[in-house]
Amino acid sequence: QVQLVESGGGLVQAGGSLRLSCAVSGTMISLIGMGWYRQAPGKSRELVARVVAGNIEDYAGSAKGRFTISGDAAKKTFDLQMNRLRPDDTAVYYCNKVDLGQHYWGQGTQVTVSS
């Protein structure tokens, strides 16, 4: 059974940085299928960044150049480094894993960026 637990959210001023971490339980052979999504109030959940087949990193336009994903399959961790944060980055951030076509989600961690 896959379980995902996020940590590292909080309140930060615009221009600051935060690092989110996701602890994965269950099998984790590689980073392929891991991703970060976010959901702002009144909006749909959207992709932030993910690792797809070929170990290719796929970033949303809003994340490119500011956010970086990384992880360690042996340690079962998957991180999101967020730099130059903006108020419109405020959202609940979710760790996601796609395994055999099934999506698993963490409980989410709140990120609030003040102006």
C-alpha cells in the first residue's frame, strides 16, 4: 500500500524559499511517476512538476526556473525546492505517485506566501 506524507509547508514572504518533502511508503523503484501538485482556494488542482518516463522532469510553466524537484528512491523521498516564491504560489501542495495507473495522494501541506 502506497502512502505519501508531505512536510515543509509554512508561511514565507514573497521572494523567499521553501523546501517540501514527501516521504513514501511502499515500493519505490525510481522517481518515475512521482510529482507535486497544488490547489489554491477556489481553483482546481494543478500540476507543479513531475518525473515522467525516461526520468524526464516535467514542470508547469509557472514553476520553470523557480522550482526544482529531486529525490532518492532508495531513501523513498521526493522533494520540491521552491525559490523566488510569489503570492500566487499560495496553495495546498500535494505529493503524488502514479503506480500501475493508479494515483496516490498525500494529505497536503499548506504554503502561504505573503506580499
